[in-house]
Amino acid sequence: MTNTNHTKNSVARPHINARTKKKPVRKDTKADILNGAINLFSQKGFTETSMREIALEAKIQPGSIYNHFTSKQEILDYILEIYATYIDNNVYSQSDVEKLKNNVTLDRILDCMTLTYPQGEALKFRKMLYIILHEQHRIDSVRQYMIESFIMRNERYVKGIIDMLLDEGLIEPVDSNAVAKLHVAIIYFWSNANLFGIDGESSCPANNGMVEMLRFMFGEIVKIKHSGASGARGARGDNGADGENDADGENDADGENDIDGAIA
């Protein structure tokens, strides 16, 4: 009987210890490296930052960084991929476009072209944007990204929305290609204003005025057809009008996301 009790106790004791033992906190080293690189690339520049500095910023041993990334270029490519994926998932929404068909307003057009950064990560994404804008003039892969994603893709997306509205007879005749190029020009101007600084919640003076710039542009150029309205009324000067009476300002876009349309 004594032997039986001893056996039970010897089995139970390690079981209790296993349940009460604290599990070590798992460290996301790859995320730490990414965040460290974003901080340093935005502060010093890509070329001026070393892999060793990134490792120290991430609080890991310098040699261990190569277990996750083989080079700075791979880290930069990963940053571009993250930004592009977020833009793809949060800007180019077919559901927003379908809703627009049912009720065309300036705000709904905005919804199709607006990006909101993840809650709590706005500064991180602005830094990523800053890196992309700064390095476009020095690194071929970033420059190609800007051309294909920020400029060309954004133009195609905006032009597609305007063409859809034209095909559905929801807006007055307008040059969709010109609207798309003007839209991207405004977004590009706002984006490059970030080069003047990214600290704080408001990254640059142009930030607060960008939405109004887009609202004014769409309001002046794109005229929504209202029920009872007749015929095409001077769109972008095609019928002799200068476009200044084109719209009541009901369709515009919030450029903070169009950054990707492009800056993805």
C-alpha cells in the first residue's frame, strides 16, 4: 500500500510542475528585423544603412540576421511586398465599385480610391512610403515599382472607374485618361511632400489638404448626372465649357490610399 501511494505521488508531482511552468514568450525576429530596417531606412537611407545596424536595431546578434534575410535588398523587396499587398487588399475593392453603380456620389467615388492605414500602424506605413519615395531616385527596383504600381496601375484603376461610370451613363462625357493622370499627379505631389518629414501623426502640411484637392478636381471635372438632367453638359471643355461649372463637388477621392494605387 505504501508502495502504491509512493508511485501515485511520484507520477503526480511532475504533472503539476508541467502545468504551472511558464511558457517562454515567442519572439518574432523577422518582424523585429523588418521594423528595425524601416526605422533605419527612413532615417538614414537604404545605402547608408548596414545589415549590422539593422540587427542591432532589432536587438539580435549581427550574424543571426542572415537566418531571415540574405541581404538588404531582400529586406527592401519585402517592404515593397508588404505595402503592395496591403494596398491590393484595401484599395482595389470591386465591391466598392459595384456599390458606386447604385448610387453615384462624390463620397462614393472617394471610397473607391481611399486608403486608411492599419490602426496603430499609420506611422510605420508612412515610413514605408517615405522609403519608397526617397529610394525611387536611387534604386532601380523601387523606381520600377513606382512606375508600374504607383503611376501606371493607379492610372488604369481610376480610368477604369471613370469609364465604367461613362458606360453606365452616370456621368457627363469626360476624358477618363486625363482625369486619371490628373488624379495620380495630385497623389504623387502629396506623396512626395512626405519627404519633408514623417514624424508625428500628421506627416506633412499637404496631408490635410490632399482630400480637398481631389474633391475640387473631381468636382470641377467630373459631372454626375442627376435624375431629370438632360444631355451632356460641357465636360472638360469637350463642348466648349471650361469645366468650372462641371460638378457640384459630389465626387472625389481621398488620396491617402491612392498612394498606392500605387505605392504599393
